[in-house]
Amino acid sequence: MTEMWRRLARELDHWAPGQATFWWRDDDAVEVTPALERLLGLGPQPLGLAVIPAGMRPDLAAFLAARSVDVLQHGYAHRNHEPPEAKKAELGGARPLALVREELARGAELLAAAFGSKALPVLVPPWNRIANPLIDLLGAEGYRGLSTYGPQPPAPTVSPPASGQRGILRVNTHVDIVDWRARGFIGLDTAIDRIVGHLAARRQGRAAADEPTGLLTHHLAMGDAAFDFTAEFLARTAEHPAVQWRSARDIFARGTGFAAA
């Protein structure tokens, strides 16, 4: 065992059994690929798969039918609509809000038709960016959850409802294992730093204690090193009594009134 894996084990030793909660989100799925097949073979942990509705291929639903996978809505087409000087976003403020809402509604319909009860009313914005006015309307659009990236402060994770609508449960991811500049694995040291950092922040009251630490993968952008790390991380955490891996369905059902089918 390397020192970094020992560091993770020491942090987990501070937690009571089952209280070091994790969840797993993978983004940008549109079709069955060798990379997706490899990802789903890494471990038995439940996966929240963010699917791009407009690009989705018909074979994906049948492939996922018997697997422990919940489908989340990854925007609509994963297209950037911001000006060149701004950071990329599909759900930013560059377009009329009515148009964005129309696209999202169309995407939700596509996922519901393809995946049935596997499709959760949870929005994952492309590039993890979304305009605040749209967040305020998600409850009215039928969403029960929102997932972006980064730790949340030690405060309730349910956004206040707008105009009497139900609040939205926001549960983010915290450990993106892809280095997007180099298009490779971030490395063991950085990955463990991020995992332990978020766990410690939760434990010490510097981050929302009830937000599971989120592993973020992108199967289409992962090489052998990223796949190998993910497999080892899933295996090692499965062996520790403090760890509980939670499904997206379970996470977003609690506190939102969303009834799992």
C-alpha cells in the first residue's frame, strides 16, 4: 500500500461505520462504447450516468436495463452557447430563458421515453455551469435535483423553492479525476488529496456534512491510468467499514419527495 492510500485509510478511520458516504457520477454518455463497458465493469457500486438527450443512441437503454445505473439529464445537446470570451455553458445566460426551458423539457421527455423509471428528474448541467435564474425555475419544471461540481458550505442543500414550488436538492461531485488540459489522469496524489480534503471538510464542519463525497468520471476521456485508479478506489473503499456508497436514486429521493419507482 502506498502512502497516499494509507492517507485515505487514516481519514476513513475517523468516521463511524457507514457514515463516510460516497456517490459516483459519470458524464457525457450517448451510446454504448468499449469505454462505457469498461467503466461499468470496474466495481459493483451504483452509478449515476449523465446522458446527453439529443445525442443519445437507441442501444443505450437496452444496455443499461439490467445494470445498477440511474440516468441523469446532462443538459440537452451539450453545446456551448456563450460568447467566445466567456466560459463554456449550455445552460448559461446567453440565450432566452424560455428557449432553454423548452430544450430541457424536450430532453427530459426523451430520457423518460427511453429509460422509464431509470431516468431521474435530476439535472447535470454541461460543464457544471447553470444560470441562477434557471435554478430558481427547476422545481416548476419538474426537477427534484441538481448536480454540479465543488463542495457546498455547511448549510442545507435544498434550494429554497420559488413561487411556492418544491425546493431542489443540490448534490455535487468533488473529485474529477480527469486533467482537462492534459486530457489524462490527474494522478494518484491529486486524486487522494481531493477525496481526503472533502471528507475532512465534511467531518470538521467546513463543508456540508450530509453531502456525499462525489467521484466524477468521464469514460470517454479516460485512459488506462484513470480506469486503474477508479477500480482500485472502488475496491479499497468497499472494504472499509466507514464507507457507504449511495445511489443517485437514494440520494435524490430523500428530502425531495421524489418517489423511486
